Amino acid sequence: MWWTYRHQCVLENGDKASIRVGLDDRTGIFSIEEICLIPKGKRKEIHLKQHLSDNYSYRRLSPGDRSKAELKMFVETVGEATVNEALLNAWESLKPNLISKEQYDIDY
């Protein structure tokens, strides 16, 4: 089962990026599932994984090398800081809220 978090940001060149981060329940590992770009002044999303799979040199790679090629393209497109920010925000969204006295202090 996967848990998914969507991180949206604006890049330096004005493009909007939507980064989908997934969490695998069995392994407990966060991974970047997909990055969608919306160029400045446009409405249509560009899915980066779709453009990568059209390349024959990508398709002939082993599964481990494919994941490395995907991550390399993601980092080259949006930057390492943006990818790390998305992973960190996904991790922080899973942290539980601590219970405070105001939540259960009621006279009835």
C-alpha cells in the first residue's frame, strides 16, 4: 500500500512543479513517484516520466538503473534542493500532533 503526498512549488524560471512523493508501507522508504511541470503561461502539465520512457536507451536499462536515471532527470529538472524539500515535507506531514490540555478540557 502506498501513501502519497503532493508538494507544489514555483521554480526560479517561473514554471510550476508538482512533485508526488510516495511511502511504501512494506519497506518504509520515501520515493519520488512523479514530477509534473507546468511551464509559465501554460495550463497543460508535462509528466517527466512519460518523456523519459520514450527513450530506447532508458528502456534497455535494468530496473535499478532506471530508478537512478529517473532520479537524475528529476534532480536536473527541478534541482536537488526542491526534491529534498518535497521529501522533507512529506516526512513532516506524517508526524503526529501532540495532545494538549485544550483539546480535552471541557466541563459537561
